[in-house]
Amino acid sequence: MTWQLQEAKQRFSELVRRALREGPQVVTRHGEEAVVVISMREFKRLSCERPDFKTFLLAERNWPELEIERSREPAPKVEL
């Protein structure tokens, strides 16, 4: 749901209840999206549950469908 800032201030308790019950609540200011109110549980999930890179790669199931084209040109020679 989207809330105008003035309405969000006036009905803050309801805003919090809806964030807990329904999920993220967007607050606009001057007609533009300004902030999102989310539950603490969702915040922790988003900020704390980041798998390490290896786990992320191993968990991805769409890798076989990923089409990567590689240049057939020989690699340039580099003088050291």
C-alpha cells in the first residue's frame, strides 16, 4: 500500500500494523516514493541473511539455462 506522508504521520499505528501484517508500506512525499516501512523480521532477513558467494553460486538453479557467448578470437599476447 502507498501512503502520503501526512496520512502516514496521522495514522502511524495503522501503518505499522499493516507493515507487520501485509508487508512493505510505501510512503510518498511530494508525490514521489520516499521511504518504505517494513517489519523488523523482514529487515533482518534482508540485511543479515546474505549467503557467502560460494553458497549463492551453488544455490542458483538457473545456471544451466544461462547462455554465455565467448569470443573465439585468440587472447592477446602480453609481454611481461
